[in-house]
Amino acid sequence: MAEPRRPRRIVTGLDDRGRSLLVRVDEVPPSTRLNISEETVARSYPHGPPAVHAIWSCDELPFELPVDPAAVPSGAHPGPLGMRVSVTVFPPGWQGEMFWSDRVDVLWMMAGELRYVTDSGEEIAFGPGDILIQNGTNKAFFNDRDEPAQMGCVMLGAVRRGRTPPEHQFHGHLPPGP
């Protein structure tokens, strides 16, 4: 299988009469800013990070309309009130590490297949047509196939109240301690 097509960002807006139109269509290159520490990148991605294409984001919901169609997403993981839409491409042979974040991620497979693993040892094949709701728990992704796997994602910031996975596997920025 050939490399997946680079995702396109297609943004709509309104003209002077209030009619919808396409105001932006562009290919989205992989983000160069993961907004996580170099230590976390080295630990979590010993063979380099996957290609993350940040499509759209905001620091605080709700959006205020009209949204600037020229806005460039930061690529950062969202804070408690934010969100990010992205597409991630995992190369053949990708081996992830257990990690978690304070987010709810809505994930869907666009092409290829990943093996999704929980820290309790459960595994499931995650392929095209599957949608995974990731509720701030520990997980790892593996691409055991000979083709890239392309996954869409909406990350929604969250506030944790209650149990927390192991702190050393946190993927992001921990809030300051007491």
C-alpha cells in the first residue's frame, strides 16, 4: 500500500450575504511541535514520533463564530477547555508505549489497522470503521502490519476527578503539585 494521502483542511465560512462558501482548502503537513517535553518524546517515541497533522484546534470551547478560517492550529494537546482535531499516520512496524492524558479522545481508523493495548493486558484490533472513545486511560498503539495506519482524532480537554493512571506515563504537562 502506498503512503496515505496528506490530509486536506477544508474550511467553510459566510459571504457578505450570509451564504456558505469554501474559504480555505489546503494540505496539512505533519506538525513539528508536539508540545510535550523532550524527555517524554524520548521515552514514548524511541524511534521518533508518528506523523501528526493538526487540522483544527481551539484553546477554549465554545467557539466564537465566525471562526477565523486562516487560523493555524497550534498542534498542542488541548487544555481542560480546549479541543484539537488531527490525523496521525503510524508507519509499518510502529511500536508505542503506554501513555495517558487528561482528555477524552474520539478516534477513528481511516486506513490500515492498529493493535490497541490497555495496561490490564487487553488487546483489540482497531481498523477502518471502528471508533474508539479513549477516556483518559492508559493505552498503547502498535502497527503490526506492512502498511501505514491512518487514524483521525478529536481530542477534548477534560478535568480529572478520581483515580489516575501511573504519573510516570502521563503524556503532556502535569499541573503543578501542592
